[in-house]
Amino acid sequence: MRQVVLDTETTGLDPQSGHRVIEIGCVEIENRRLTGQQFQCYLNPQREIDEAAVEIHGLTLEFLADKLLFHQVVEEFIDFVKGAELIIHNAPFDIGFLNNEISLLASGREPLDTCCSVIDSLVLARKKHPGQRNSLDALCKRYHVDCSQRELHGALLDAEILADVYLAMTGGQTRLQLGAEESTNSDGKGKIRTLDRNRKPLRVLKASLKELEAHDKRLLEIDEASDNKCLWLKSNHPN
């Protein structure tokens, strides 16, 4: 499955009041792995930017004055996201702004959510953690995703952070490789993983007392974040 994590920065809060998109950032996930493929652009909004918005993302009209207009990047943008499952935090906001940009082109192009399916990670987080704060910053803290570089919001940086949060929130690590080889099965429809018989034996390292204490502390944190559903903790401490 191909997914694209998307975020935007804007001149204000409401496209119906004339506010515009000034940055688009996307990162690609395929089969639950970040591929390294990205799309990012700054856009000249041809209008003033609200001071409150500048305080959030730091993008000024002076910086954006020589950047491209939306109609100059729309083809490349649509080519990148078309057919993918979009993952967006508070999707109505970003989709609303991007669809407004598309409608302003008067080109007859269909809205973005007709060529892509959309997952709202905010809705997903609220279902998973009802009654808790589910902002991107709160989710980073909950799932131990490093957002220390996020002094200001940025569409590409926020998309990269959201990709890590989404993967953690929907299952975490999906594959562990230990010197294994892959071969195609007889019907050619899948992969059979076999271990290399000539691989070196794994070295066994026993945990120190300090490491065991840190491990127990981490399990308790996971148990608290998952509403007492840490199975590993229950198996180690049945009472």
C-alpha cells in the first residue's frame, strides 16, 4: 500500500476568507516503510500573512515573494499524491485549503480527495486515546517520537514527524531482519524468508540491573499510555 503523509502551512485559518497555502510537505510510505521520497514546495500567496500564522510557522511574505505560484506546481504535486492514501492530522483543514487552491485555478480539475483516499490521524488518535490531548506534540510525547527540531511548524518537518507517529500509533515496527534471505514462493505471489545457515551465531548479552530497571520503567510507561494493555508487562507480572 502506498501512503503519503501530508501537511500544509497557510496564511491564516479560513480559505473562504481569502487565505492561501504557502507550503506543502509530503513524505511517502510504502508497505509501512518510509521510502525517502518527498515533495515539498513554498508558495507565493500574493497576499498578506496573518501575524498569528507567522508566529507559528515563521514564513514571511518577504521570504515567499520569489517562490512559485500554486498553478506552477500543481501538476507535480498531483502526480506525487495521486492514487495514494493520504494521512493528514486534522484533514478537513488541509484538504479544504488545497481544494480551494485547486478551485481557484478554474481548470476543471477535481478536488484532491477524489483522486486520493484520506485518513485523518487526529480522528484516529481520538478513537485510540479518548479524553486525552491528541495534538501532534502530545502524540510525539506519548509515542516517544523526537520532535526537538520543531521550534517552528513546517509542512515537511511536520509530515516527517507525523509519519513516525502514525507508524507507531498503528502498530510500530513491522519487520525485524536478522540476516535473513528472501525468495519467491512457487506461485510467485509472495516472499518466503529463510535464514542463512552460514550466519554467525548470535552473541548473547545479559542485561545489567540498571538496564532491567529501565526496561521495567519503560513497560510501565507503555502500560499507562495504552490504558493498561501492555501484554508483556502482564506476562512478566501476572499478579
